[in-house]
Amino acid sequence: MDPILKHEYHIHSKKLGEGGFGVVKLATHLLTNQKVAIKIINKEKIKKDLFRVKNEITALRALRHKNVAKLLQIIENNQYIFLVLEYCSGGELFDYLVSKSRLTENESRRIIRALILVLAYIHSKGFAHRDIKPENILLDENLNIKLIDFGLCACSNMSPSGNLDGLSTCCGSPAYVAPELLAGSKYSGPVADVWSTGILLYALTCGRLPFNNPNLALLYKAIKEGKFELPKYLSNSVKDLITRMLCVDPKRRITLKEIVQHRWMSNCDPEWTRYKNLSSEIAREDESLIDEKILLKCSALFPDIDLNTLRLKIQSDCDYHCATYWLVKQRPELYKDFDPSIQIESINRRRSRSFSEFNLPKIKKMIADIDKNHNIQNKQILEDKDPKTPILHPKTEVKRDLDKASFVNGFKRPVVKKKLFADFPNSINSRKRPIEAPTIELSPILPLASSRLENKENIAEITHKTKVRSLENTANGCQTPSMTPKRSLFKWILETATPRKSFTPRRYSMNDQKSLRNLIMTNCRNADECVSRIVEILKIKQVNCRAKNFVIRCVLSTMNVIIVAFELEILVCRNTGRVAIQHKRIRGTSWDYVKICDDIRNELDKIFTI
């Protein structure tokens, strides 16, 4: 793992997703204590598709909108690219759809409204997404959509025609691809995005795809013909909108501006009428400009950096300062307002380092006194058989280099090799930064009770990682070095805590709507029996699975090729004891995953009848 990443984030073991590019893992941003998603990309494994990563970085750096998952930080070394992204706790829109089979028109309208507005913003910035599908839309904790995966996006600056109307690359997912792409002719990126959004609207309201065939040749034929069925339970207005969005002729297809004005989108909502002036609303929702109030809150976390420098870093560098700014903006209520005195004190500290302001005779006398004390202490340590300092643990070593020494005012000083970075931050609100003075690595002074500890590995871990300040930094000449660890307590807890094995299923509450997301409800009251039944169903469906601690990891494959991988977790209702299944797709084709989840739901309904 990259050392910069390791000391700025705590990487959790939990995988959020997986694909040919690598994995996405959950992490904690140590300075703000907020969750992020880190996409870990192995450059060696994706040599041919490296352009997709560059495409995504280019797009995400240019797009700053509330409905686009934000790129917070980029870290790169010889082997990996790490993209630190906004974490969306609601998961994929696809999982949300699976849990409900299909959405109501009101819920679908809310999602499509947000998607149309963010697409209008993206197109105005000279980009076309070209891979709109429910797997590429995430939900935050309030069920707001976040568009992700810009690897296939088109950029007008990179297009030979200089715009998005002369594209020729056929890309996207087969079931969502527009017919003009299949024809091999030039096409418009924004118009193709409208088709994909029409497929999405159909999937949300119907719970299935309009064009779906495992045989690609037959699937493409159906798409080119544009023939599909509309269920009777749909309203006439949504039927009309879907039909106009899925028009085979791109010239006759409805535009984004016309979609905004469509009667199904407005639904007699007076607030929606303001979006008829689409261009002004697009400009209003652009988040590219720095929010000065958030900048002031952010500056409190970086007291050593003046406001102008911090502003420039956030605007131009996709680094830790930028990540901190966007995370503070997500939850501004968690952070204190800017206190000017903090920065004034910091500036004064920096200025005080100038020798022009020092009282040199007084400083020289102080150094001489400290050197004298240190010399007496060193002599006492070497001569005394029974030193006054506490006895160190027998298994630890004091690492001192007394042979190599520097001379200051005629007295020997131990010289320790300087490290580029200090190993631990001073607190949860301090970043790892270059250290200014050498440190001496000492083993901790352990109490007698510690020898009774059974876990020797924990002792070794603490012994190896504990740092103390060097004697040079101790201005008061005390006889024992300070044992203040140079790391945050929060990070220490994260690194050393051993997760307790769960022998009981997690609980959910019927009163908490957030805990009810992505759940398949059952009539079962016994979690162990439910696990056994699910494993039996999966084996019949030829899905490989492994159950552990009420979590079932599942893989459907053929000829050693993974078709779909997903995870099921058994939960128990705190109020009623009713068992539910929380599902999450990890990788692979989504509609195979839908079929398996539907089969599990139907089979369990047969087994556990009321």
C-alpha cells in the first residue's frame, strides 16, 4: 500500500465493489473521520484500458455537481493509481431496485428528474457519459443519486470534430446501447444518453428491461427495431415519455430540454417550473466555485497554511487538502468555525523562528545548560549499575547510535537518522508531515502487569510502533524522555482493535427507514434455519456459496468465468424477530443477479408461509 495513502486514510477490509480494473474499498479519512471509497487500480493489469482511467480522472476533475460522485484525491505510484471518491452509503440504485422489484412512478420521477438535470450539466461542460445504467448510479444516505464510472465518457475537447455530435466509438452496456451506435454511423453523445436514460426509466417502473435476450445478435436486432411492450399499470404520461425517449431515429428522439417540460416530469409541481429555464439552473447548481464559509472551516484543520494558499491547493491540486474541503462541505455542522487567533498564533510561531528576533546570548546559555545536564545524565547512565530511570522490558532494545555523534559546544550528542515523515500524527486533526527534529526509537516502559498479558503479538506490536521524543526536544532537561506517542488515538484504535466475531445476526428496526433499504423480507423467525434454506436454494441454482457469521458470499460462474458475484447478509428485526436478507452486488451482470434474488424471495415465501 502506498505510504501516503496509509498515513492519510485507514483502509477497511470491506469491499464495496470489484471489477476488471481492480477493487473499491471502504476507508476512513483520518483528519475528518469521514468515510470514503478508494478505487485501487493496478496499472499493470489494465494497460490496454488505462485510457479509461485517464478519461474518468479528466471528467471528474471538471465536473463538480451534487449528483456526481466527487473525486476527492488522486495518489499514484509505479504500480497503482488510487482514486479517493465520495462514499455513498445507500449503495447501488440497482440493489435498491432489486429489493422493491419495481419502483412507483413518484419514486421513479424523483430519480429521473435528478438524472436529467445532472446530464444537462455534464453535456454543458462538454462531456457525454455513454454508460447510463442503474449499476452506475449510487445513492447517498438520503437516497439522492450520485452518477459514477466516467471511464467511457466522451469529451468534446478530445473529439476529432471538436464537439459531441460526431462520435463513432461503439461503447456501453449491450442492453442500454442506442441503436445508432449499433449501426456504426456517427452519433451524438447527448442523444445517446437520452436513449440509455429511457431504458433506465423503463427498468425502474417495470422492474425489467425493454430489450433483454441472452443472445446478443437477437438483442441487437430488437434494439434496432425498437419494439417493446409497455405494461398496462403504467400511466399514459409515463408511457408517452418512455416511447419518445426510446425512439429509434435519433433526430426524432426527445431532447433533455423537452423531457424537462414533459407533463410526466412536471406532474403539476409548481417548483419544477423553474427548471424550464434549464441553462440558468445548470449554472446555479455548479459547485466549482469555492464556498468561502467552508474554506474557513477547512482552514481551522490546516492552521499552518494561509487562506490564499489553501484556496489555490483546493482549486488546482487533487490532494489531501482538496479531499478535506469536500468532506467538510458534506457535513459542515461537524466542524468548528474558523478562529482567526489560531492562524495568527501559527503565523507568529513561524515568524519567531527568525534569528533576527532571538535573544542570542540567552539562547546560548540555555543550550549550554541543557548540554551540561545531558552530559551528566549520559555519564550517570553509563556508570550506575542501578540507574534511577525505570527498567525497560527485557525483550526490548534501546536503539542508540553513540558511536556516531555531532558536537555542539564541545559536548557529544547522539545522532539519529532522520526520517522523511513522522510515523504518527499528533492528534486526529493533524496530518502526517515532515518532522523537524530527529527522534530516538525507544521501547515503551511496560508495567509489571503487562508481563501477565497472554497476547504477546499485541506487546510486540506496541513495542515496535511506540515513539518518544528525542532528548534534544526536551527543553526542561527532565531525566526521563516524554512518552507522548506521535500518532492519533483514533488511528491506533482502528489498527489494533480486533473485530469481535459475530455469533448473532445484525438487528434492524422497522422504525428506521434507512435500515430497511435493500432488504428482502421473509416470514422466517429463525436466522440459522434461513441461512440453511438459502444455501440449499443456491446449490440447486448452481451458485457457489460460503456462509460465515450470517453472511453468505455467492459466485455464479461458467467455464471459470465469473458471471455475477454478490453477498447476502441475514438480519433479524429488533421489534418482531422477523428475518430479512440484505443483498449487495459485488461484480458481474446485474440482471442474472436480479433473477437469483427473485428466485430466493419466491422460494423462501413458499417455505415460510404465514
